[in-house]
Amino acid sequence: MAPLVRIPTVLRPAAGGNATLTVDGVTIGEILGKVVADFPAASAQVFNDDGTLHKFLNVYVNDDDVRYLGGLEAPVAPSDEVTLLPAVAGGATA
């Protein structure tokens, strides 16, 4: 068994249309690295140019934000679910 990665609708075109992926890895960094290796179009939405997690992408292991679990070094167990959730920002002002 490997962690399940949930891909939101807005990121699915960059992830080959997949709603979920099963990706082996023991840290968020390993898992996301494998996702972008398989789907290079997702790279700019997942990582900054320096390899850090993109500030407009929220990543959760189960229901916990990885920024509070150790960032890219956050541990992931085989039974965990990883959710990618792009931040929503902007809009018009009245």
C-alpha cells in the first residue's frame, strides 16, 4: 500500500487528468517529487524555482497542514492520504 494523493479539479489537467494518484514515498518531498517527475506540467504549481513548496499550494497529510508537520520533510505513512489544495486569492473590489 502507498499513500493516496488527491488532486483537485484545477490541477488535474497538469496531472494527466487524474483525480487521485498512488505514490510511494515516506516524506511529502519524496511524494511530490515523484508526482512532478511523472507529470512535469504540475511542477510550477507544486514547487517554486528553488525547490520549496509553492506558497499558493496547501498540502495536507490526512487533515494536517504539512507546513506545521515539517514541510517537505513531513512524514507520510503508507495508509495516509495527501491532499493538494491550491489557494484561492484575488478578485475585484467594489
